[in-house]
Amino acid sequence: MKKLILGTVVALAVIGATAAESVSWLTDLPKAQAQAKTEKKLVMLDFTGSDWCGWCIKLNNEVFSQPEFVEYAKKNVVCVEVDFPNKKKLSPEQKKANDALAAKYKIEGYPTIIVLDSEGKKVGELGYMKGGPKAFIAELNKLKK
């Protein structure tokens, strides 16, 4: 009985630790580019409607919040959220910056993922895709070359 209780406690602790891990999302592209250049990583801009876009929420749940992607992102990409929420309020400065990025990259729908190299050059564009983190990571790896 003690082993069963101990096993359950350990399993819950592991699940809790995994759930607590998440991708660190920046909202300032210049800072993200500086970090990517220093760390030799890609920059991944997530154009999202975080609180209303069904496909954006699905992408976050199926890919961005999964441990496999979190681990990959820590080593390979600097993530930037470019959000266009309905309910959540953004500062006027953030809204202006997000609008400017959407215009620059000609965003027509959500989610749109723009991938930049460490120098800030666009190397690819992605969106929601089936297959979870494995499929998404495979596409990001193609853009690293």
C-alpha cells in the first residue's frame, strides 16, 4: 500500500513539473532578434488571436504547450507572440507594434507563424498542421538549413 501511495505521489509530481514547463513567449521582436543572434536560434513569430481563434487555440494546445515542443523551443527558437485578442487588453504600444508586424508580413489569417533566421531574414511561414509537435518540429527543422 505504501508503495502504491508513493508511486502515485511521484507520478503526480512528475506530471505537475511537466505541466509547469512552458515556452517563454516574448512580445518585443527587437529583443527576440538580439537573443536569437546571440544564441544562434531562429525567431518564431506566432500571429494569433489567443482568446478567440479556434485554430490558434488548437495549435497552442496540440503543439506549443506539449513537453516535446517546449524542450525543442528552449534549444532552437526564440518565440514571439504577436497577439490580436478580443477580450484581453493590450497596451497601445503593443497593439501598434503588433499591427506594424502584421502589415510588414502581410498577415491574412490566424494562426500564421513567420520564421526568421538569427539575422532577421524571413526563412519560412507555417500555420496549423496535423501531427502535433513532431510534425511542427520537422517543419521548423527544414527551415534551419
